[in-house]
Amino acid sequence: MRKHICPQLASVFEHLTTSSQVTTDSAGGFVNSDSALLEQAEAVQQQRVELGLEGLVGNLACVVINTERDRQDAAVQELLDGTGFHLTAAFENEQLRTAVLAADGSPNILVQSRTTDGPFHSETPCPKADHLPNTRLETFVFEAMDLQRYVAIQRDQGVRFLTNDFIETEHFRFIQTIPSSFSQISYGYIEWKTGVHNYASCESRPIELTCVKRDNPMLTNIGVLDHTATRVEARDRDAAIVEFMMLTNHNFKFSVYVKQFNSITNVARRAEGDFAMVFTSGIRPYIDDTQSGPTEKFIHNYGPRVHHMAFRTEAIETTYESLVDGGMEFLIGLVGDEAEGLRQTFSKPSPNTLLVNEYIHRYGDFDGFFTAGNVTLLTGATDKQ
């Protein structure tokens, strides 16, 4: 049985998937549309204001990737080799071993491993992920203002957190939700007490890693974490987005439907230039690998999870060539061009994190977030996973 972050919200989601608002095809099968989602998104925005939640959650502070212990250093090295991020700290306590990676102007990336199983273990078999049961991008940690007030309001709404109390150090106050039953993501909130953004707990001790930043000037072109994309089942698309909106100050912006691949790419954002959360699902639910398209096929094989992290990339043509020369393999070459305003590509998934790296460049006068053509090509490329 699913354990929802918020049972009160879950009842709304269940109503949405059983009510007359649900769109069906000629055979009576479930089909996603934006009508109910838009209605619920507007209601959530209003509810946040009425509850006093508006403005209490800021931009993304960091993402937390958990790996198997024997693959953690390799996962850190991959990020050092494939981005402009630098290793800024490494520490451990009795439960966790953590590496902190940072780039100017970007949310941080924390790569960690546990000494015991965590709360993210999937009970559903995932043929292509079962060999790495502890590996996924687990948590999105957002900066919070007046965290005590935020948590009090959310607990009144039924939101469940992993701990009863805050985790506190001299530098921060922190708490996170249980994993979402829709996306398998946990949402964390950190309130900084000082100007020092130190993620170590009171019990942590510093450690030395053997990871080294390679000498490649092109890596300085790969900077800010622009967005991530989480793949969720078709029936859970609306629920995942509305849940995310209720837990943050991000708002649903738009969807791109790729009918030939049975896929929808949905964008939620707080403000222009901030980190964006992308949710991708099928238009229709999974039937089998041959009929359902790469998005639902991925979910069947890997389970709901973050599929890729996208990094803003300058001089993307020469930077891409440098990554290829350095041994990185890609699912597709560069797609889009300057005339369209956007160029992107997807790496092959990491064997250590199961994550794909997206490299994205928006040209100066491009006033959108994605183009339908690029979304179609990139979605098709993921069929190779």
C-alpha cells in the first residue's frame, strides 16, 4: 500500500483519477490531459496563499544523490570529469559518507552513500535498477525561511516528515519529507543560520577522497544545474506535480506532448532563471515495451525516479567535442541550433548513479524553456537506455 507524503492531498489525487474529469480514449482507457491539472494547479497556488506558505520556500539549495558505497568515489569522479563542479568538502558519520560538489551560482550536488538501507528502497521489481538498490537522486533540498512555521503549517495539512524533530547544527536547521509514492523523491528544507553553507552534521568528521578535477578548460563552460527531469507513471503525473507545488513555491508552467513517443514533458518553475523541476510521464499508461514508448518503458525498467540532470553549457559545440574526446558517450548528438534558440544533448546513463547528464545552451534572444522539436528528439534517444 502506498504511503503518501500527505494523505489529505492523496485523497484529491485519487478523486482526480476516478472522477468524470478523467479523459479516456475510445476504448475507455486512461489518457492524460491538462484540464484537471490546470484546475488543481490554480487551486494549490491559492491554497498556499491562504495557508501562509507563499514565500516560505526559496530556490533549490542542493540535490542529494545516493550511491552504493563501492561506487561513490567513481560517481564523484564522473561529475568532476563531466561538469564544471568542484569537490569542496567530504565528511562522514556513522550513517553517511558525503561529498559536496559546487559550481558558481548553482545549487550544490551532494553525493552520499549509507552504511545501512535507507527509506528509498523500492518494493516493486525494477529489472534494470535492482542491481543498484540504494542508487538514485533521492532528495531535493530547498532553502527555507522560517522553517518552524513552514513545518507547523504543513504538519497541520498532514504532511509526513522522516523525523519528528529538526536536524540542527550551528550552521543550519533541516528536515525532509518521506519519499513520495508518486515520484520516489523526498523534499528537504534547510534554513541557514549563518553565512557558512556547511552541510556536515555535528557528528561528522572530515575525510579525504582520491577524486581529482581533471585539467580541461572546457569544463568551465558547464555550470549551473538548470533543471532535472523525473519520470513518473502516466496516472501519477498530475499528482506528482500538484504535490511538488504544495511542498514548494514552484508553479506549473506548461507541458509538451510528444504523441509519437507517448510522452509528456511538464515544467514547474518558481521564477525565470531559477532551478526548474521537470516531470515526464506517458500520455497513456504502460502496456509493454514495444507499444508504450521510451518514457513509460523507462519507468517499467527503472521505476519512478529522476532520469537526468541538465547543466547550462556555454560554447556547447566545442564543449561537447571535448567531452567526446575525453571518453564520454552520448545517447544522441547535439540537437537544435542557434536559429531555433536552443541546443541540447543527453549523455549515456552513468553506471554509478543511473543518471543521464543533459547539456543545454539557450541562445541570447531565446525566450522559451524548451522547443517541441528538441523534446521529441531527446525523448526518442532515451529509448536506447
